Amino acid sequence: MLQCAYENPTGLKVQGSEAQEAAVERMVRLFYERALADEVLGPIFRGAIHDWDAHVRIVCDFWSNAIHGTGRYTGNAFAPHRKLRFEPEAFGHWLRAFESAAGDALAPEDAAKAIRIARHMAESFKMGLFPFVTADGRPSRTPA
């Protein structure tokens, strides 16, 4: 099996197969293709992402690390999402686009792992972005 070595910020070389890395990139690109076509996600992403090549590289690094433990991402995934104008309903759209992309691009066991991580992230991000609840039970960014 062919291997690709990447250098992480600690200077250590990590291994990931070319096939695995290509699948992660396919998943990320397929996700954004679907997200940009989505009536809720499209405007959010088009308004927030201006350098798509750099963004896709960062997101590929994140998922490569999350799925395969490559060490290619050591940042804080939540911080950049705090400034997005995401409403609670957007998380369902995000998960549908992500789950279909993961299922179509990744090996079944990798897709299952990515989807578990994505579902956990969605719940965590929702709680972080909307820590309050309104009187009618809707998530809110501010106290009622």
C-alpha cells in the first residue's frame, strides 16, 4: 500500500495511505458541493469562506486527523464557527450533507466513524452556540 507522509506542527512524520487521504478529500469536496447547493447552508458558507483552496486543506487536515489520527490538525474546530450565522435548524442540513458525503466517499468503517464524530460535533457546537433556551423551548444565543 502506498503511504503519504505529512509533517505535523510537532515535526513528527505521520502516515496515512494515499487512498485514505484521497477519500477524505473526496468527502470534503462532496460535502461542500452539497452544502453550497443547500438553501440554508449555501448562503452561510458563501458568505464566510473566501479562500476555498485554503479552507478545503484545513478541513481535510481536520478529518484526516479525526478519522485516521494523522496529527495534521491541532487547531480548535469550534472557534471559527462561533462567528457564523448558523441557526439551530442549520445543523440538520449540515448533518444530512455530511452524512451523505461520508457515505458516498469513504470506506464503510471510516464513514461510520466520521458520522459518529460529526453527530457529536453537531450537538457540541449547538450547545456552544446556543447555550440558552427561550420560554418556548427554542435554543438561543442569549438568555431569555
